[in-house]
Amino acid sequence: MIAITREVSAGFAACELSFVTRSPIDVARARMQHRAYEAALRALGCVVESMVQQPRLADSVFVEDTAIVFDELAVMTRPGAESRRAEVASVAEALGRHRPLRWMQAPGTLDGGDVLRIGHVIHVGASARSNAEGAEQLRGFVAEHGYSVRRVPMRDCLHLKSAVTALDDETVLLQPRWVDRGQFADYRIIEVDDTEEHAANVLRVGDGLLMPDNFPRTRQRLLDAGYRVGTVDVSELQKAEGAVTCCSLLLA
């Protein structure tokens, strides 16, 4: 498996924020944490292809938002925050070595953090960053490959994958305050611990899971359910409304 990542920007402290209160970010520490994240990906069997930082693009470490990767192609998104649209071209250059590319056009907007693919079903969060036109364009790109697309209502968080991620093709980890359980009634649901509001963002890599290290109660729920769960410290990245899915694009 290949993981495409990007170094933390020198301008990281000027990141976009929607639901997190701004607090001082230690960029040097964020870079150290990001290197440890890449090491964790390698330990899970990934070949990491790291792009150089973009100092004028504060959020550019969060490469997930710029593309949706499938076995057959990659869709380059049009991020909902205008400040992030300049990130897409360099990610396209990296992805173009591995996949045919399709490009989303205005007025569509879509952040990769709003796209949860489970098998051939694509769940798209109806967030402030991803509009109905973006979801329709995505449907048009992937329908011929057998994928279906459905929009999912959500609330009080930035992206759908802040509220729910897939643990395998039958099970999701869900924060019921931000997305209704009924939207994922077709899956087995494990809820985050009530005291760990942001714990639903977990990265699935092969048969392993990677999650932030500051959610021990939710991690224990996953261990009790039989999952292999590694942890990383991403506390500085969390100050920028990021977590573990945001920082890589995975290609099988």
C-alpha cells in the first residue's frame, strides 16, 4: 500500500478553523508528530511518498481533502474553503503517477474528509465544505465502476469522518452527537466513549487501525471488539481540526 503525505507547512498556525477554538500551535512539534505518524504508516506496511511542505498553504498537510482515491481512478476535489484550492495541483501531480485523474468543477465543492467509502457505497457528508453539486459530480465519475453515492446529514463538526469512520466493511465507529445512527443502520455500530468527543476519526490500514493516543476509552472498546489498534500523538494537528485520516491518501 502507498501512502501519500505532505510535510507540515511553516504557516500551519494560520489554519482554517470551524468548530475548534484557536489555540497556539507549535509547528516544530507538529512536524515531529507528523513524522511519527508517517513511521506508524510504514509499520503498518505502507510505502510513504512524502511531498515537500507548502509554506503559503497552511492546511496543506491535510492531503485527504484534495482527492478521493479508488482502485480505478482518483477524483481531484474542489475544496469548500477557497484558501485550500491551491493545494490540489501538487497532489494531482503525485497521484497522477498511480491513477487516472478526474477533476471536479465549479460550482461543485467537496472535501475528502466528507467522503467515507465502505466497499462500493460512498457516503458523502452534507457539510458546509461539500455541496450537493460536488456529490453529484462524484457520482458521475464513479457510477460506471459500480459505486453508489449517498449524502449523509450531519451536524456540529467539520467533516463526516469527524463523526464516523469504517473499521472494516461491516462496522463503523460513530459519534452519535454528530451523525444519526440510522444513517448507518446497514452496519454494525460501535459508539465512541461519551467522554471522548472527537474519537471517531480512525484510519484503517489493511487489517490494522490507527487512532490518536488521547482516546484510551474508545480504543479499549475497539480492542475488546477484536481490532488491532495502534496510536499516535497528533495533539498539535488536532488543534488545526485534523486527525489521522486527514494526513494521508492511501492507495492499495
